[in-house]
Amino acid sequence: MLVLDFTFSNISRSGTAGAVVLGPTTPGTAGTITVHFPPQSALEEATSLTAANLYTKRVRYSGESTVALRVPPGTSVPFTADGLLSWTALQAAQAGTVLECVWGLFFRPAAADLVWRHVTAPVTGSSGATGIWHTRIAPASADPYKGGPVGLVGVASPRGGQPFPSSLSAPHRQQIHNATGARPVTANGLVLSALGASVDLAGDWKDFPALGITGYRHRSAGGRDIVVQVDERGFLLPFGLPVQVTTRTERRLDFGLVQSVRLTVLKPEITYEGVAALPNGGRAFPFVRVRVDQPTETEISVGTMLGDRVGYWVHRADAPAMTLPFALSADDRLGHRVHFTAPLVFIRGEFAYGDLSGPLATYENIAKNLPLPATGRLALAEAESGTTDEKSTVDIAELRVGAVQSQATSAQLMAAGRLAAHPRLLSVGARIPALDALAPPASTGVSAAAPPAVTGTVHQLKLYDKYVAGGLAATRQVYASLPNAPGFAPPPAASGAVAALALPVSGLSATTGLVGGKLDTAAAGQFDPGAYFKKPAGPGDLPTRLLGVIDLTKLIEPGTVPPKIITTVKYANGKPTAVQTEMTWRPTIKVTTIGSLTTTRPDSLDISSITLAGFDGAPSVAEVRGELRDFKLTFANILSIEFRRMAFTSRPGATPDLDVKIGNVGFDGDLRFLNKLRNYLPSPASGPRINVDAKGVEVGYGLAVPTVGAGVFLLQNLALSINVRLPFDGTAVRTIFRVSSPDHPFLVTVSLLGGGGCFSLTVESGKVTGLEAQLEFGAAAALDLGVASGSVSITAGVYLKLDNGASKLKGFLRAVGALEVLGIVSVSVEFYLSLETTDNRKEIVGRAVVTVRVRVAFFSQSVSLPMERRFGAGGDPSYSDAFPTQNAWSKRCAAFAAMEDAS
């Protein structure tokens, strides 16, 4: 059934009953008859073949369509049903015609010389079927039974509020509407009917670079879409790769409307030159070209929108909720190739050349938290012209890439076909060879090109803002920052053993490698040791130290050079073979005394280390040397040792070596008397004893003094020795001075008096950590009268031991007397008294024993009378001693009367 509504403008009735006609009301002015058609199109849900709702589709109908007909002056139209339907002789009017023959799009004819043609009476075919009433638009000069081609242009903004996906999206409709302003859509067929419109539309805008849409085809029958295809051009953000996206929707008998979206990369490789040259000389993005390895043509789905219709994240066709990972590769300035995967954003061509600052800010907020897995080596900083400087090259594990607005004009970008955005490196996750090479355990090899994974710790790097703005010359070669400031504290064995270095790595420099402290300070060419190295965590903490306990930051002269810790790549026959990390530092030292150390020359410290990690995967090898010259160590004002040199050397395949040249050794304070013996200390020429183990190197010198006799004086078993141990773990240097030992004490005899002992002093830089002394002395006399004989002896001794703050003291006295008569009767009496401190030093324990032995002929008897006394340090009992349980305290409280209320 056909239902049409008619409205009239400048039309009035005339004539008599049965012959009423319609004509223009105003003489000389045309009137308008507007025909209102029921909905001519339907919005039908379109899905992919993988959609869950493939079999159930939703539908919405369009609004009405209107056809305006011009009634020229002097023309009349019979006011009957047949007369109103017989408008084929009337000219189609542009104004007032609004055709929603495609849901959401409103067209009107682009030209004025058009007519609507149809039959006024039903037509029945030979089969008995009667055709549906319909009308088609055509040029006035066209064959009466044929329509089109007719140009159509947009007459009103597209309909919004699309409730579900269909053949056209809202951005598609807007683009088609805008494109008809440049060139009308061609309607090869446009038919309106009681069931809906049948259209055959085509649009071609390839020669309009400002438009994002390049092609449009739409075929429908009875208001239902059959085939719809939209071709769009655009770019993939952030790299600016030009692409085409084709959205095709087809009707299938089994599934209804099925839609596919296909992306084709038009130019898989892109460089940044000319209009598209990167800002700041390309320092913000250290790649010169980027290419899409795969896919270059693939089915996709539309993901999350970026901005208002500007673009969208490209998602997978088989998993619409997931972004599509593109496999890309990029070459840096030195030809290194980095392989990485990244989700990309499609930017529609109509927005590609304008202001993208808003969408780019949205994109960067996402990109900064979107690591892109990557492999390969990347030179972060620009190299000097004509060189292959690898000092800024790092092994890549991940990238974070953002984008910034291009400064070129829209006209320039449109002419060059380039996106109005440039990629920039937000951060990079990389392995820093210098950090790994000097940190335990020893690094394994690295991969020369596109390794499967980066070995070692991955650190987040950012290009230094001032480097990006002004280049290396403006920042004293500082080019990158490390926001998390990883700690760098190589084992002392890797930094020359004589010193331990620790710094929070805040950045990287092309000349000094690792940079500590504030980057702005380093970029200004200044060096502050206190800020450069790691600050102590508390009292006694010395991250950066010399000889284990000297704060090295206080020894460095201001303005000296910082440590140089750089990495370079070694080549053979043009191919990279290994990564070499070199650390050198020759600071200027203050001539001063700090704690137990006294320095005498400004160039006394020299540290160097070279570590080589091969690309063949073999363990790295290192050559280390550390030397400290012309210094003196004073230990607790007791012992002072002058060192001419202390040099540590470690080479691949050889045992670590410690070369110690000792000058003068002197004693102070209560040990000043030992200076008389210093002439017996060995010289370096006598040859040291060197012991090397996994924990350190120990050098020892020893001298056994020959027996000295002069009259009643006799000196025996005197041995002098000195040992110096340099630990590999960064603890303090330990020196042990010994005079004989408990197993072989020295002996001194003068007439009736005799004694012996030993002495050992252990000192670590700054304090005495061990002291052990033992001394025994005594006298003896005997008398023999023939029939009777007797003897008496007295012996006393003292033993003292100090060990890391704990002390122990012992002393004894022993007196023995004996008498023998005729060899038959003998009597002896022994008295023994000892005093010693307990381990907790709270008590002194005294023991005394008197022993009497009597022998008569074959009979003997011995009697001992022991006694022990303890002398405590005293002190009140603690609360826990007095009240070990809650019950004891309760009983104590209950023994007192309750307090009375004074009020």
C-alpha cells in the first residue's frame, strides 16, 4: 500500500467540483508541491563473521524523505489522486528535497534540470504479478525508462545516535557529507518506493588530498543494504606510515550484513626528511627510518576512538578487544637495526594535516605506559660527523614512543603527503653494559643483532631534555637521564681493590659514561664529589671509600674530573665482535690528613678497569688495576705505617697480585719502646709472602732474629712479622704486627731471672680491632748441703686479649718450695693464684690452690686446698629480675593497703 503525504507552498485550488486544480497562488511565481515519503532506508546491524550475535541483527528505520516539485506559473495539477501522482511533467526542485535513501545521510539533487518518473497506474505482468509503485529521479533529457546518473549533495548534517554498528559508521557519514561539498555523489540509480529506496551510489575523491575518504559505493534494494564499501586514507600514528582502510559490508543469505575492515600499508618504509624532518635535528627520535615488516595488508577491527572521529586504535579482526601488534624495524644513525612490535593508531586523512595537539596528548598519556618489546642495539645520541662512535649504544629491551605536533604548515604537509605529527622517544628500556660489566656476577655475552632477549638488568632511560634542545655540545656530552637512578657499586676487586665507588646513576654521557648526581651540574661541566657519589645512609656508612674506611668524597679536590665509565663496540672485519667497558679515574687528591690516612701527593690514586664481553656468548674477561701511592696510615695513635705504593692488579688467566711497598713503620704512645726494634723490619727487597683467595690478597713480611747472648743476658726465639690484607669485598684494610707468637714465644734470661712472651696488634683503617699480649717472668734458687737440699721458685704471668671491643685479662702467680733429707724424706709446698675476667666482663674470678706433698721412703701423700671467689660489678636488679611473672607483681601490689579517697 502506498501512503504519501502532500504539502503545498504558494499553491491554491481553483475550479469547480469534479474539476478542481492546483496552481501557483501568486501570479508569476512558481509554487511547490512537497511529497512526504515513509522511511526509505533501514539501519541494519552489521557484524564480523566472528561476532557472537552473527545470527541476530537489530534494525532501525530512517525518517521520512521529501520530494519537492516545482509548479511553474500558468501550470495546473488536477486535485485528484491520479493528478497528484502524475508529477512526471513537473521539475524536481532542489530546495525542499531531502532524501534519506541511506540511513543517516540526507541528500538533495545537485542540479536543477531533473525530473521524477513513474507510472500512474498499476502494471501487471504476464505472470499475474503486479509491480510495486516506485519513482526514479533522472535528468530531464534522459530516456523516460531509465534513471541517473544524478549528482547528490548533502543537505543537512548526518543523523547521530547510531545505536549499533552498521554498513556506515558515524565518521563515515560525516566524511561522505563533507566530501559531497567537493564533488557530489553520483547516483547511477535512485528509486523511491512504498517498501523503501533502491540506490546505486558512487563517490570518488582520490584527487582531493584534504579529504580522508577516497571512495564510496553503496547499493541497496527496498531500503536494505546489499553492498557498501568505503575507502579511507590516513596514517599510522606515531610513525606516520600512509595506509588505506577499506570497510566493506555485504549481505549474505545466511548471516545478513557481514562487515570486514581491511588495512593496506601504502608505503611500508618511511624516512624523515624535507617537510617531514624531525625537530631538533632528530635528537628526540634517534631513528632515521622505520618500516612495517608485517602485516602490510590485513583484516582489522576498529578499536577505541582517539579524539572525536580523528582516529582509532587498530585492533585484531579475530579478537576485536585486543590491539593488533605490528612487527616493525627501525634503523638508527649508525645503521643499527632495532626490531620491535607496537600497536598503532589510524589517523583519518581529513584530520591528518591539521592541529593534532589534543589527540596527541591523549595518545602520549597512553604511550608512556605502553612498553613496546624490542631487540637490537640503539645509538641514543648523535655521533660526530663521519664517525661510528658507539659510546651511546645500548642493548634494547623495550621502547616507549610518543608523538609531537609538526611545525610544518597544512599546505606543506598535504603536498608532501605526510602526517602532522612526528614520533619521539619517550623512554627506552635498555641494558647498560657499563652497569652490568662492573657488577657481580660477571656478565655473560651479548648478542650482536636482534637477540631474542636482552641479558642483564633493564633500566629505563629518557633522552635528556637539554640534549634534545641543544645537542651534545650544549650539555657537555650528557645525553640521557635515568629517572630511577639505579645504584652503581662495583665490587672493590672491579675498581682496583684500593677504593670502593658507589653512585646513583642519574644519566649517561658520551665522554664519561655513567653520570652521578644532578644532570644539570654535569651538563654545566661541574663535579661535586659529595653530590656525585652515593650519600651515606647513616653513621658509619661509607658507600664511596678508600681503603675500606676513609670517606673518599672528602679527599677529592673540587673541580677534578669524574670517573670515566664508557662502553665501546669492538669490530673485526667490519663486524661487531665484543662490547668493551672501560673505567678510568685519576682524580686530584687533597694533601691532607683525614682520620687515619695522610696523603702526601695530589696524584696518588689511579684506578683503571677494562671488561670485554664477546658477542659469542662467552663469559666476560676483565683487567683491573688500582694503585694508591705515598700515603701513611696511623692506627689509634699506636702504630703508623708509611706506604710507598699499594698496587692491585688482576689479569685474565692470572692470579690477582698485590704489590705493597712499605716505608717506615713506627710506634707511638705506650708502644713507643718498640721503635727500637723497627730496624729489624724487612725491606721490600727481602720478598713478601703473598696469599690470594676468593676474599682478598694478603702480603706478609717476616724476620727471625738470631739468638743474642752477652754475659748473663740471653735473647732467644725473637721473630718479627707484619701482614697487610686487602679484602675484595670493600671492607677495611687490615694490618697485623707480631712479635713472636704464643706457640713460639721469645725467651729472655738474665742470671737467675727469666721470662718470655709474645705480642700481636691487629689494626684496621681507623681503629685497633685486636690486641693480644702475653708475658711471663720468674726467678729460681737452689741449695744443696749434702745430707739435705732445697729449692724455691716464683713465676708470674699476664695475658691480655682485645678482639673487636671484647676484652679478656688473665694473671697468675705460682710459688713452689721443696726440701729433701737424705733422699728419704721430701716435702714440697706449691701455692697457685689466678685472676681472670669473665666473658661478659661483669665479674672477676679468683682461684687459689695450696698443695702440700709429703714422701717418706715408699709412702707419699698429696693434699690440695682450693678456694674460689667472684667479685661482681654490682648493680640493682632489673624489673624483669624482680618480677619475672605477672603473678609476682600482683602479689606485690596486694601487700599494700588500698588508698583512701582524700575527698
